[in-house]
Amino acid sequence: MAAVDAGFAPHVPWAMMYTQPPAANEVDGSLFMGLRYRIGYTSSKIYASKALGKLDKAFSANLFYWDDQPGDPVHDEVLWQQQQFGALLDNRVNVPEAGDASPKQALVSMLNQPGVTPLAVMYLYCHCSVGDGNTPVLRFGAKPSPDYTISRRELGGSAFADKPLVFANACTTAVADPYMANELAATFFRRDCRAYIGTEIKMPIVFASRFAFLFFNFFYRKIDPDPIAGGEAVAQSRVWLWTNYRNIGGLFYSYVNQYDLYMADEEEVKGMRRR
């Protein structure tokens, strides 16, 4: 694991580094650092436990794209995720909910003052643009209308009481100039999230949905009943895609900060240490 324990870490997509000079006509996915090593880095000191909460008690807040234009592939994937995630974790809150009079208000309210506790995971699935990393805008509809967009100032400023893991599953949510912080990630770290998952490129809509499904199967302990670290869940999702499909797409997801973060309570994490 590469680590930079400081207030600011230069943005380097370590997982995408290739460990040998590439051959003329062939790229071996297993030679990318993200498929050979457990890659992560620390960019923010968060003084919090490795335990996010007991699996059957902790909550996930799923902040979904809510536009429902006919033929919109993002909306189709939202419906698929809502169905699939329902089988992974009982304690979940989908925002906005069907019938909300003001979907944007409901989503901004959840971002600013989550109404569930303990909140283990905050998951976002939408469009995103960040400029050079310093001008993040989240878009939850097909058009860039103010009714569907969330600016940086609307993301909230107060600290998260439960210090969740934040998974921003949208295009370029981890991108930044090498000497500039990604302000979307930085905003959540200023609010004391314990870890952040984002993307390094523009992601295919369906692939992003499937990667999240893989990650949550590992992280919510459906593949193995024992707790698995958040960073390890990302690493295993990458390997699974490469092993089964020769797909290197998992490399485009970065995991920042507390690598050893578990969907478990304190006693279970302590029991892991004893074993």
C-alpha cells in the first residue's frame, strides 16, 4: 500500500501504473500495479474506528440519479441497482424516494444532515464533472438543469456524526491535476468521512453499476461471511473482473484513506485481531 499521511496528497493514479515497458501489440492487465498489489493511499487524518457498524444494524444511504426520461440508460441502471442492493443489505435508505415532492431537496437534506444512524456508507450514482478537480458538480438528471445539479456549496459542510465510507460512483469523481486536490473528495474528507471511492476517468454507465454491485457483494459479506476491509473489497473486485472477463476496468476506481475499514462492530473487529 502506498501511503502519504499528510494534509494533501498529490493526485497520482497509482493503480493504473504499468510495471514493465509495454509490448508493441499486447498489454498484460496483470502488470498494472492495481492488479499486482494492494494499492491505496491516505490523504486525511481521520481519528475513528475501523468498525463502521454491525452488519444488520448499520445503514447505507443510496443517493440515486432520479431523472426518469424514457430510454435513459442511467435511470435503467438505477432501477437495477435498487433491486440488487435490496438483496445485499436490509438497512438502506434510497434517496430520493418515489413520490418525493422535491427530489433535489430530499437529496441535499441527506447530504447535509443524514437522517439515519449509524450511517456506514453513503453511495452516490449520478453524472459528475470536476474540471481540473476543483469545480465539482453532481448531476442527477439528463440535462444540466439547476433542478438536477448539486454544486460544491450544496454538498454540506458539517461533520458526519458517523464518519461513513463515501462511494461517489460517477465519472471522474477522483480526477485532479497532480498538484491539486480533488475538491469533491476533499469536501467529504473535511466532513470526516473515513474513506472515499471515486473514478479516474469517464466510466461506462453499465460498467459503473456492475462494479458497485461487485464491491458491495464483497463489502457486505455476501461472498465471504467474514468481514472484509473496504480497500480489500475494491482490490478483490478488480481481480474478479480481470480473472473472469479480462476486464481491467476496476483499475479506474481509486480507494483513498482508511484501507482497513469493516462492515462490522467493534467486538467483531477485535475478534479478527485475536485470530
